[in-house]
Amino acid sequence: MAKYLDLRFDKLYLISQHEGDKIDLVEVLLQTDNAVMLMFHDDYETTIWKKKSDTFFEIIDELTDEQIEQYYSIFDEEVESDEEDGFIFDDETFDNMFEDTIQEE
């Protein structure tokens, strides 16, 4: 069994929380004396606190700095593609989309 204490700050890990469970990609965002804040990278990102002493099944892999860069570059390319296709809006653009509708009511 591994402990959340074993995970280092600013690194990404492939872990399995339970035997036979799916593989999760996690990142340590913050550490206190007794706890860690983890970001679970899945279909959407989830942040959760765990006690450092809590256990989980296993650390499958610690991503290297190169692998971390590759991981983030995959999503940077997706965002750039979405922006080119007009699917990404900033807050002002989003607000302006509905401004005319609100004023008409």
C-alpha cells in the first residue's frame, strides 16, 4: 500500500486507489503538515484533500518532466483548435451573447 505522503509536490502520478480500480492521473497542488490537496485529471478536473497518512493501492508511475510537458501540450493543442473553430469564449464574449436577449425581454 502507498500513502499520499509518498506523493511529491508539483509532480503528476498514475495511481490506482483500489486493487483492480481504474488508473487515475493525480497532481499534488498543496501540502500542509498533515494533508495534501490533489487534482484528479479526468474528464473534468477535481480537487480533493487527503490525509498524508491515508493509504491507496499503488503508485503505478511518476511522470517525468518531459511526460508532463507532453501531457499538457495535448490539451494546449485541443484548446487552440477549439479557439480556431470559435468554440472558446472569454467571459465578455459569453456575456455579450445573451445581452440582446435580456434587453428584448
